Amino acid sequence: MVWAERILRDAGLSVARSGDDLFIDGDAKLSVSIATASPVSVLIHWGLNIDPSGAPVKAAGLERLGWKNAEVLAFAKKLLTHYIEELEEIRVAQCKVRPVSD
């Protein structure tokens, strides 16, 4: 989500962040996020609205900002590239440490 905020700002958008949510136009929610625990893991869902139709709250989407499909796809590719790089860095960091034992 931090990378999404950075990329959107670099694209010239005025984005506000509150917790794990991104907003534009003051109170129009641009992102969707939820986290919950299952019996065996933690589940995280995060995304950006492209078309906010049907949202239960005041929402905005990338289409409303004038973004066309090509711009949305370019943004998604850039964001996912950063996400993959972070996951790779985490994996390398995990391998540097010995497991904790009782």
C-alpha cells in the first residue's frame, strides 16, 4: 500500500492515507482492504477501485481520475514489480537468520 501511495503521488494525484486506506478528494475511498485470521494463517486482501460503482461507502476509482485501461495496467505492473521485489528481499532476510528454538 505504501508503494501504491508513492506511485499515485508520482503520477500527480493528491492522495491521503489513513491507516491502510487511501483517499482522494478528501473522503472518497480509493482502496479496499481487510485482514482476518484463519485457523492456520492470516489472510490479507488489498486493492484499488477502478470503477467504484456499488461501493457501500463514498468511493473513487482510477477511471474517475481519467485513467484509461493502459494507464491502469501500467500502474498495476509497476506496483506488482515493487511488491515482488519486497517479497524477494524478505525471503533473503529470512535465510540470513537461524531459526529460533525452544
